[in-house]
Amino acid sequence: MIHADADFAGTFPFAPHFTQAPGFRMHYVDEGPRDGEVVLCLHGEPTWGYLFRHLIASLSPTHRVVVPDHMGFGKSETPSERSYWLQDHIDNLEAFVLALDLKGITLVLHDFGGPTGMGLAARHPDRIRRIVSANGPTPFGQAEMFDRATANAAVSPWFQWILKAEAEGILETVLGQLGYNILSTLKLNGFENNTVITDSFIDAYAAPFAHPADCLGAIGWAKGFANGTHRFEAPDAAAISKIRGKPALAIWGEADHTLHAKHFLPLFADLFPNAPIERLPGVGHYCFEDSPEEISSLIKGFLNRA
């Protein structure tokens, strides 16, 4: 776990906050006016709130930007006795949102923050105001969800590696060394802008995974895919009706090697048939690293319009 005050050469200058509501010490950033509209940013694998540092700076003058680190990631605790499946992360997020009593939430979803955030939306649709998918899938009971995920995995180097490593019994060993191979893991998933690679960038993404015992979150997300342990939240008809009526925006880096637009944008379009979709050529999976100014501008414009 990273030291609470670590700011990585000033690149993450946000005060740390913690809650024990989900049953472990969960870190979150909480920037901007307390009476501002809530923007809740959810990261994926193997990142943390650092991914959203540019968006936090852009939106916090006008909005309350809340950025939790999932269990086993970032500055949050990595309890050894817990399981790290999707349903556990949804449970944790629900406890977090209820403890802070967040309402009128705009969800900003990246990577597995997508299904985690949509799980929250299924349970508490009345707390959600808008949804922004930024290279983050929006599974919400669509019949073709499993087939699309399977087809995507067949052409994704990351998911292919997960399946091969699990079959060979090396997944936990390799991901247990994530602090040492973080850059190659990030590159496998895909960012195109190599100018972001600095000492502070590598330190920030490697620091949460200093020891094998710190890597349970990253291992759990990969292993749950390999062995089918993740459980997607099943929304009821009322939740589907409510969420379908919310303003939504999709932003997708088309150079994403891990989550291909052709497999996941149809899930978004099915749920939000009239919502705008911004496709960004040459932008990879970690779109917030590749094109932070453009993405911040798109999200800010969407918040002002919708």
C-alpha cells in the first residue's frame, strides 16, 4: 500500500481521505465544492485514482470529484482474507457511496470500473444522474453481453495472456511481481502516448504493488475472468427503465488493444440508443493518459449540456 501522503513528485497533489465503510481502509480523493454535483470516477486494472489526476484538476473548480481506489489498488488496503471478484467490488462501492451519501452522481467509468459502476447503478438507479463510459464497458443485463466479452477476449492480448497464464499455473506468480513489470503490463493493455512515461508515472503505478501480498487486487480481477468467478449485477426492469433514461456519453480510444470498440460500444448503444459516442483514433486503452485534455473537455462539455 502506498503511503497516504505520496504525491509522486507533485503529480497527484490531492488530500487523501479514508473510510472503513466497506470493511477495509478505502482511500478516496474528494475535491471541489461539497455542494457541487458529484462526479464519481472508477478505475480499472491495474490502475488507481492516479489515472484521473488531469480530470480531477479540470472538473474540481466546479464539481465535487470523488475518486475511490478499489480494494487492493492504489492507496486502499489489500486485506488478505477478502475475495476480489467483481461482486465484491460492487459491494464495496455500494457501501462507500451509502456511507458518503452520494446522490445525483455522474459516473465516469474506465475498464472494470465499468461493470463495477453499472452494478451500483443496478442497485441504486435513483442515485445516478449521468453515465460516462470512457473505454469502460456498460454491461446492464444485455442478452449478448457474454458473447461480446468472449469475442473480445479472442482478439485481446491481455485476456489471451490471462487465460494462458492461468492454464500454465503462473498467473499469480507473474502478477505477484506487478511492481516490477508494471510498465509492460500497462503497455500490453495499451496506451499510445509514450511521452507520459516519466519516473513519477512509473513510480505511481508501481508503488501499490511493491510485494506479492499487495497484488491480490490485480490477481483477483485477472483470475476471476479466467475461472468465471465474476458475477455481473442483474438489473431489474425498473432499474433498466430508469438508467436508460439518463443522459450518457461514450468516449472510446479506438487503439484499445484490450477492450475493442466493435465489441463493447454496441452494449452502450443498446442501453443508450440516443447518446453521443466519441471515437478517438490513435488513443489507446488508457485514454485518460493518452488524451487527457480532449477527454476532460468532452466530459466538461457533456456535464454542461446534459
